[in-house]
Amino acid sequence: MLAIIPARSGSKGLPNKNIKPLLGKPLINYAIEAALKCPQITDVLVSTDSEEIANVAREAGAWVPELRPDSLAGDKSSSLDVIIHTLNYLKEHYSKEYEAIVFLQPTSPLRESDDINAAINLYQEKEADSVISYTQEAHPIFWHKYINENGTISDLFEGKDLFNRQEYQQTYFPNGSIYVVKTKLILEERKFYTPKTYAYIMPKNKSVDIDDIDDFQYAEYLLKTKINP
């Protein structure tokens, strides 16, 4: 299996967040170190457009075979485009092909190697097309509302009694931490989800996705608590 860790240089919410020091080491190192501990992952690759990020990643033990082309360096570049480019590049330049990829966002530093291994094991046990990490939604989805341009509130779902949460089935959302996906699905159908996609459930305290300084400080707090309970 190939682990792909995407790390472009531009970040509007938190500049240079992928290599911002978190408890003494660059944020991206948490993803690299977790992937390197997974025995079923044969290659840990960082996809970046930045020589600075590439150097940090190499020092941490990751493989950075190229810098991303400019067409994949913008904030509108999709994860699928990055993965497809990487797979095609490795096949063309290194004659490497993989049955599955493990896509790991560097912005999830609370994710551990045990989580990645468990997601991979679930993928194999279920003979899945993909396994994607999810965490529990804090509130029933029927509590969600639209805020109109004039500031008034409209229902997202019509005809629902929105006050008794016990009546509603627990809902989940993708936490962006782990994607284990069959390579054929990505290359031939350009998607992550099929009827054979399974959820790997992660707890809230491992599901922090760093987008801004508040997220970063919360992750720092959780990591400190984990080290010094």
C-alpha cells in the first residue's frame, strides 16, 4: 500500500500550517511518523509544491519523488486530482503500482498508527472498495438551520419535531483523517465512495482537523494532555 500525505504550501487559515511546530516538531511529522509505523504500508509519500516542505518531509523519513506541478498547487486542486497524478507519476517514472492507497491529511495530528492499521484491517476484512474515517455528530442533524440573507432562520428539514434528540438515529461526519481506497476505484471511477464503502469510527478527541489557530491550539492542548494526563 502507498500512503499519500498532501501538503501544499498555501494555507489561508493558518499560514505554513503543514510545517508549523506543534510541541516541538513540524505538524506534518505526526502523519509521516504514524504512517511509517504501519507494516502494511510499503511507501510513505508526501505530495507538495514546496521545497521547504519537501525537505522537512524527507528529514522525517518520507519519500518526496517530485514537486507537484503548478496546476495542482492551488487551493482549488482536489484530493482526487493529486492522488491520480501521484499514481500515474509513480507508474511512469518508477514502474510502481499499488492495490490501494492510504490518504492521510497532515492536519490530523491526533490520529495514530493504531487507527491507520485498524482502518486498513477493516478494508481487508470487508473486502471493501474503501474505508473512510468518521466521528459522531455532536447534535442531531435536524437541529441544523439555514440563516437567510436578512438574518431570519429557515428549517433545513421540513416536518420534523426538532426537540427530542433521543428519537433520532446517531449521525456521523467524515473527519478527514484516514481514507483507505482501492486504486482501481480512483483511477477508473474518480471517487472514494461506493456501496462497499465502510466507516472507521474515531473518537472526538482524535478527530481534530486543523484549519486555523484555534484548531491548532486545541490540538496542542489535547497532545499535552495525552503526554501528561
